[in-house]
Amino acid sequence: MADPVVIVGAGMAGLRAAEQLRAAGWEGPVTVIGEETHAPYNRPPLSKEALAGAADKPLHEVHASLAFRQRASVADVTWRLGTRVTGCDMDSRTVTLADETVLDYGGLVIATGLRPRRLRLSGPTVGRSALRTLDDAYALAPRLRAGARVVVIGGGFIGCEIAATAIGLGCAVTVVEPAPAPLATALGPEVGAAVQAFHERRGITFCTERKVVALTGDEAVSGVVLDDDSVLEADVVVEAVGSEPNVEWLAGNELDLSDGVLCDAQLRVVGRSDVVAVGDVARYPNLRFDDVPRRVEHWCTPTDTAKQAARTLVAQLRGTPATGACTAMPSFWSDQHGLRIQGFGLPGLADDVRVVTGDLDRVEDGVIVHYHRGERLVAALLVGIPASQHRAHRDLVEAANPLPTDDKLQTSVLKGVPA
């Protein structure tokens, strides 16, 4: 029997990779290895409805409400959950597990995703949390009781969603954000300021352009110290200051791991023809926009990247040329106080932000924002806009950023990759 395709990472990216390997015609063995003990589940609700309701339910019931349905095509896939991969030797085509078991592979899929970035702060650890996994949400939920003083460090999407959930549960919530406004890095300062005002109208306090430098308390957190020496009282501190790619297990293989795993446009890991990466650990160029490799931390990324990565790997295993490239239109959304924020494209590329519908002073009444790079539309943001209008703006972004020509595709996907 041929060596299996080994997928390291058993979250959504690992699941989608297994499904797409079967869809691409791979009939050989597939093994998925993941550190979490839970079968793959949907993460976005962890900061919203799952966080709000988990305190009153057993863990298995919360997981059942989030778990992805297993398709018949992957019924024969071997799952090794609760298992950590500690190393990989790509020359010998092996991965090493925490118990020192060594597994051979014929092809490798890197799907290890991210972990929350943690701040180096002095002070107690009890009362201090981050949110990435089901277990994180289940541990945090009972502490978000009415009247609890909650400080959320970080005003990105996850931080704003946690803050909205906590205020809805009756907590007193303060968000500390080093930028001038929440979401300013992702959506620009004007939109960020509008989102901040929206949250403030619902009772959340913001400390912008401030950093947390220490925690107070003896056995448990009682407050956070800011860089202006002021202290915010806190019973619960949640860190939402970004993520770090899980790539340490790949060290020693001469890969570019400076920000995730560097890949070409076909999701082939640069320097390794029999290894691909999927999900938000993959740094690759989306040739629809340009040839700059980027990681994309959106819910759709595992599915978008798995489709191409599976085709690339199966072609390699069969000894045939890979076709196509990952040119999917990035899309993202966030629900905050029941308000849907929906985006298409790459706002971070923009040098000009234009409000085309509505007023940023009242985002809840509906706002559409277009992001331009020069005169090219690179992203659209719709806040509080009916779903029936979303497709039209996605189409505008797609039209402004057409698929690359075959010549450009071939030149880009082969750059830096062995024949």
C-alpha cells in the first residue's frame, strides 16, 4: 500500500483538505492528525452565540451544535485526535508525534492554523484568557456573569465580538486598543471610529492609543495597568491581540516560516514539491490582486485553499502537471450586537476609502464603503446592508480584479519551486 497523505491539523482546514483530496481523485490512505480532542467544528460562533450559551450546557452538547457534518467521501479517513506533531523531516518524508511515534507520508498537507498571540505581562494568570478553541470558550463562558468587569485587550474583529457578547450578558466592558480606533488596521481609521461609536452607544468603553503593561491582583486578576499608569478594574481579562501561525514543528526543513508557510499560487510549499499548505497558516500570492504572498485569516480560506492544494498535491503524486491557482475572492464577515459587517476583497491594499452609501455616523442604518488602490476597486464593505445587495458589490470587486492570464499564472506558480 502507498504511504498515506498525512494532513497535520484537524480543524476546518484539515477537514476541507481531506474532502478535496477525495474530490480530486485521490483514493489512497489519508491520515489527519490534530492536537485538539474534538472533531472539526465551526469556530466563528465561539465569540458569539456559543460563548453566550455555553455556561448552561455540557461540553459535548456545545460541540455537537458546532461540529461539521462528515461527508461520506471521508468516511475512510483515519483521524488521530488529541495528538500533537512535534517535528517533520521532509527529506525522509516523516512526521514525529509527541509520543515519539514516526509516521511516513507520501504527501504532506500543512493545516496547523493559528494560536492566539499572548502578551508578556507580569501579574496573576487566573482570570486571564484568550479565545481560539471550543475549550477556551467553554472555560470563559461561566465567568461572563452579569456585573463582571471585563477588559478586552485588542479591538480587532474577535475582540469586538467578545466585547459585544459580554455586554449583552450584563458585564461591564472596556476594550483597550493601541490603535486610534478598533478595526483601524483591518478597515481603516474612519470605519474603525464609526464602529467604535456604534459600540459605545451600546455601553462599551474604549481606551484607544493605550497599551496594557501589567496585571494587578494576588491570586487572581483584579485590574490591568495601562502605559499611562492608569488602572482599569477587572474580574476577567481577555487577550485578543492577534494570532501566531503554528509552524514550529516544521523547523529544520529550510522553509520560509517568517509568517506562516511560504507557498506559491498553487499552495505548494516553496522548496518542496510534495508538500502543500491550506488555511490561514499558508502565505501565498492571490494573483487576482498581485504576486505578493499573504496569509488570509478568513473563515472561507480553508475551503478556498484546500481546493487548489488538493489538486496540486494529487497531480504531484500522479506525476502530472498541476493546473490552476488559488485566486478565490477573499470574503469575511463579523456579527456585532446583531449588526452584520460583510466584506469582499483586500481592504489592506487600499490607499483611498470612499463611503458610497449611508453615513458613518450611524453605521447601524446601513453603510457601504469601497476601498480603492489608485482607481482600482480592491474591496467593498457592507455594514447593516441586506444580503440581497451583497452579490452586486462582490461582482464589482471581481470585475476590477480579473483572473490572471495563463502566461502570468505559469510564471508565478513555478517561481522558486523545483520542477
